[in-house]
Amino acid sequence: MLTITDRWEGPVAYLELAGELDLLTGVDLLAAVEKASEATEILVDCHELRFCDSSGIGTLVRARDAARAAGSDLRLIGVTGLVHRVLLVTGVLAELTGGEALSE
């Protein structure tokens, strides 16, 4: 199960994820990104994201690409724990966080 809470601060949309990002829940994230696509920047807060499998990683990359196509910048923030490790090992952590240094 994935819960997505959205909030806006001016032209910036925050999507706060809690739960698990996988094959079943990825469509919810893509829908939330599409809804927020008029923002200049979409920050996806992963602090409460407990699990992300390979399909979830693919969804994050597709979400970033969809945001770019709509003229927005999408970046992950608050990546910790298992999700941090999975994104680091698969080589997409820096790409999805804008290269910021993150600690576990």
C-alpha cells in the first residue's frame, strides 16, 4: 500500500510517499506526478517510503521523465534506509536526487 500526500508551496509541489512503491502502487505515483505537472518543481519526499522494488525504481524514472516532458523538475528528497540502499546499488540515486549527498 502506498499513501501519497500532496501539498504546494508556491510553484513547488511536494509529494510525500508512505508505504511501498511497487508494481501495484506505481500508477498512483504517476497519477500524482501528472496532477502536479504544472509545478516548476516536484519534490518527492521518500522519508516514509519503506520499500521500493525494481518496478518502483522504473516508476520513479518514468515519473521524472514525465515531469520533465511537462516542463517540471522532479527530485527525490528524504531518501533513507532500504530505499536509499536500493537506489544507490542500482545507480539511480544521484540521478533522482539531483546528485545531493545523502546519508542513511
